[in-house]
Amino acid sequence: MSAGRSRRARGGSAEVVAAGETSCFAVRLRAARPGALTRVLQVFQRHRVPVLAATVSRNGGEAAVTVTTAVVAPAVAGKIEADIISCNA
């Protein structure tokens, strides 16, 4: 299992962990707005990365989105992280 990388922004944070044949993107949105899951999934679509599973949970004003994909190259994962943070900031 590779170590996770974490990025933080004013509106939340994102972390990527790769293990075996999958990558897991965990996104925390402090100011969860309607459509947050849709915006996150659109990032994967733009990067042409198939999503295997996605979940969202909400606690008060914060939301957690977890997306599992096939393994993603580190350079692509970094671009996805940045896009997720910018589209939800």
C-alpha cells in the first residue's frame, strides 16, 4: 500500500491512497453545498478515469466523499486532487 498524499484548501481537503489495483480518493468538504458529489464525479469524467464506487456522507455542514477507481498514475492523481479542491472551494 502506498502512503497517502493530502492537500488542503480553504473549503476542504483531498487525499489519495493507492493500494494494489485501486486508488481511493477521500474528499472532505467543510462547507458542503448541494451537488458536491456530482462536481467531484465530473472531475473523474473529465480525466477519463472510470469510477468503481462512490459514497457521500454528511454530518452537519461538512460532507465526506470517497471515490474508488482503478489504479491511477501519480501525475493524474495530483491533477484530479487539484481539480476536486478547486471545483469545491
